[in-house]
Amino acid sequence: MKVLIVGSGGREHAIAWKVAQSTKVDKIYCAPGNAGISEYAECVPIGAMEFEKLAAFAKEKEIDLTVIGMDDPLVGGVVDVFEREGLRVFGPRKNAAILEGSKAFSKDLMKKYGIPTAAYETFSCAEDALAYVEKAEMPVVLKADGLALGKGVLICNHLDEAKAGIKELMQDKKFGSAGDRIVIEEFMTGREVSVLSFVDGKTIRIMTSAQDHKRAGDGDTGLNTGGMGTFSPSPFYTEEVDSFCKEYIYQATVDAMAAEGREFKGIIFFGLMLTKKGPKVLEYNARFGDPETQVVLPRMKNDIVEVFEACVDGRLDEVELEFEDNAAVCVVLASAGYPVEYKKGYPISGLDAFAKEDGYFVFHAGTKFAEDEKTFLTNGGRVLGVTATGEDLKKARENAYRAAEWVSFENKYMRRDIGKAIDEA
């Protein structure tokens, strides 16, 4: 069969790598793809938001299944376009992708159906939001309602920070229309855990747990980024936590969406906070997480295409997910200055080393291939995701940092404490 993957980052590289292992697949395309993805797929110059062109390409090439990796096209309704054209596609329709597309919608859904989450209020007027924080107990969390590249969340410890944050989101429009409406919620404390799941509209299958590191600097300092590294599984995601979430969060979310007439097929990413009062939902995403995918898929035993098809066909109840009894750690190699200002176009060396070692992977996020120089160049803030597996988390972490040193490029930057929480488990 022929598969088309839509997206261009490290997540899509990991998906392409996993799809390439399927015995069912003969040909993979990726739109627009990146330099690393081209090892597994033929990259085509169609943007992720060019829905009609994507659908026309899928028809022309007789694509059997399209997998949407990115949030923007899902929230924009690419699945609806494909379905109208009679094309098989993996991902939620627009009316279901709102689970990620609107923080206010997801918070209201959780309140309505009793799914545990932080207390909150929603504001469309900056003056009302400012009046609210004047009386609120600090700290508070400000969230842009719409998509903001994973960066539209501000933790405000003091009133002045909250006021500045409201101005940034709602008045200065740092994230454009995403800040037309904001959610202000109570600040929760505890361990964060990410849990990815497959959903077919009624059945949910949970993948292995992971933990992301969003802040740019060591010790969780600096600005929020798209993610600086991950590890899987999380030692804090215990059997007790799993049982609670299965009873009160996972299936409850799928059922709530169905009850709202928003049948969800695809990936639901649960961002959880393990508080003293039990697990609560921080956020939902409607697609694979990045870089969580880079540690979850290398541990997955299943043929991913068979799972995708089961979701599309509504027979996920026939599938049992299996994962290796090991661990994985991903360290993101970024350009110094990310996420604010950085230079690109630097040659990358050391990538050949990964082909010589089992259990080591390098997923391209922001690279391009210079034909004249026959070399990869940096082409983004997050450049590469270096992933390694090991018998346990400590060994996987050791392996990942060892592999990160194989790669060199000017202005290379990485956090040195990815997975340090493992030592505290």
C-alpha cells in the first residue's frame, strides 16, 4: 500500500521511520517532509495547510492511507477535505480537533463531564482578565485559547507577571488570534506526565507514558519551547495512576466527545499533572506529541499501519498495543538562541554514526540537505532529536547523551538535564 504523511518535523520523521517498518507498505510520501524524512519517503513540495493540493495529490498517486502529523491542518479541517474526496485518512475531523484547537472548549468539556482538571475562568476581554487577576491567588497560569506552537502558556508567579502576560497575549497579540480569548487557571503542582493514545471514536488504547521538558534551559528555566527532550516510560506513572486515569479521564474523554457529537478518531495526547489530590488534565493535544513520539514509537512493537487502519475502521477493540520492556530518552539538539533568535545554515557532521549502532536514532526536526556540498545543514531552532534506548531509564539517558556528542554543528545547544528526574524516582 501507499502512505502519505503530512508534516515536516521530528515527529513526522519518527512516524515515517515506523511506517517504513510495516510489511503492508510499499511506498511512502511526505508533504512537505524534511531532509531526514527523505531516507524513508519521497518528499513532495506541498504545504501542510494546502488541503486541496494534498487531496489532489493523494488521488493522483492512489494513496491508500494519509496520516496527519501536525496540529494546524487537523484544527483547520484537512481530514474533512480528505473524507469528502473519499480518501482514507488518519486523524480527527475539524469538529473533534477542537479538543486541542480551543483551550476554552476543552476546559468546558472537562467541567461538564466531571473530568479532573484545574479550576479556571475564560476571558475574551483584556480588561476583565486584568480585573480577575487583581483578586486571584498567585501563581496563575495564562493559556492562549488557540494554537501557539506549544508556547502559548505563561506561568505567572506575581501579579505584575500576570498583567504583563495578559497584555502580551491579548493586547500585543504575540500569538495572533490565538490570544483573542485566554484561559486563566489555578497553578497546579506535581509531576507532569504525557500519555499518548489511539482512538477509533469509541475505543481507546493507551500507549506507554513519557515526560517532556518544555523549558529552554537546565533546571526548567528560560522560555517555553516546542520541547527540549523526553523520556519513556515515566517512573511516576504508577499502576495506581494508570487505574485512576482509565476510570476517570481516558474513556471519559472519548465518551464526552461522542456525546457532544464530535466523534474522535486519531491520537489523543493527555498532558497530566500528578497532584496531591490525584491526576488532573493539564491539556489535550489531537495528534502525536513532539518530541514524545521520538521515545514512544521506538519502544512500540505493533505494526503502526495496522493500528492506524483499525482506528479509521472503528475496530480498535481488536488491537492490543505492545511495547518493549526497556526505556528511551530523547535529547533535542537545538540552535543556540532558540526559541527567540538563532542562526541556521551550518553543516552537520557525525550523523553516519547512528547507522552503525543498534538502539540509537536521530530524527530530523530542522534540517535541509545541501546538494552542492552533499551535507545536511541546520535549518531551524530545534535541529535534531537524538534518541537512545536502554535496559532502564538511567542506561537510556547515558546512551542518549553519549550519542548527542557524536553530532557536531556550529551553535549546537542542548539541555544537560533531560531525564534528571529519573534519579529522584
